[in-house]
Amino acid sequence: MGDDAIARARHTEDVVVGDEIVRERLSARVVHWTVALTFFLCLFTGLPIWTPYVGFLAGLFGGLHVCRVLHPWMGVVFAGASVLMFVQWISQMKLTPADRRFITPKGMLEYFQYRNEDADVGKYNGGQKMLFWAAALGTLGLLLSGIVMWLPQPIFGQRLREASYILHDAAFSLFFAMIIGHIYLGTAAEPGTFRSMIRGTVTKSWARLHHPRWYREVMNQHPKTGS
């Protein structure tokens, strides 16, 4: 039955297969991991350019000169994959009243105390949707500032180039913090989440606990009155 679930996850999602629910189809997972891989390639080629304190990372790629060549091109691939991810998920990332409540301190506390079995939390919760929009803005900031830094100085002028360095560093810092939080929440904080981006499936109990409205929709159930 598990193999059948993986097979279904290649082409479809939001369907029940035995004790599992297909959450992410193969195309979404490929795009997700492409974004992740290219981000870390940008990270490890960009850090030795940014500061000599981590210059040893340049050795992984053949030296600092190679990093200077690879970094912007990896940035282009990262931005392209991010656009695909944006297009793929934007229709599911509109904030609802329940999402706005979710991102309040009280809503987050209830979520992490597992007191939301009847909550109106859909396939993606408010925190995930906020991360999506923040990542989109961060990617835009990295791309635009990176283009200014990459092209010859006379095209944009010295002041704009100086501003682009500040924007690039700020966007990177915020994006890196978001990625660390995303990794933590997708692994240690919520066991069973990581498999959704590997196998494409989650267990019914995981879905009912973390995304009860989505679970009810998939299982053809109806929310209780007042939920």
C-alpha cells in the first residue's frame, strides 16, 4: 500500500491511499528541492566572496575565482526555480481569516500545544503562507540586487551598486533565518512533516493533527458547527 501511495504521488495529490494521504505531487517536490539545492549552492559559493573568514569553502568549488563565476549563475537558477514554485503554489497561499488568527501568539500557542483538532487549518497554515510570501519577496530582493552587483558598474552607477550590496546582505540574512526555521519546523518540531517532501505522503493522523480542515476535506468530512 505504501508503494501504491508513492506511485499516486507522482501525478496527483489530496487523495487517500490506505493509511496515507498524498500531500505533494512529484512536480512540486522536484521544484521544492531544486530551490533548496540552488539556495545552498548560492550560500556556499557566496560566503567566501562575502568574508575571508569562511574562505575555506571556496576550496569545495575550485577556488574563489570559480565561486565568483558560479555564484551569479546559481542565483539565476535559484530565481528561476523560485518562480516555478511561486506559480505552482500561489493559488493556495491566500490568507484566510483563520490563517490570520493562526499567526497570532494565541493561535501559534494552540498549534504547538496540539489544541487545534477542530481548527480551520487548511492544507497550508498561516505560518507556511507567510513564509511563502516572505520567501517570494526575499528572492526578488536577492535577484534584483544581484543583477546590479553582477553587471558592469557604468550601467547602474556607484550609489545604486552600494545600495544593492546592503539589500543583498539584508535579503540573504532574512532568507537564511527563514530557511533555518523552515528546516526546524519541517523536521524536529513536527515529526512526519519531512516525509511529505520525500515520499509525497503523510499519515492520516499527522494530517488530522496539523491540518484538520484539509484532513476533513480529503476524507469528505464536514467541519463541526462553529469551527
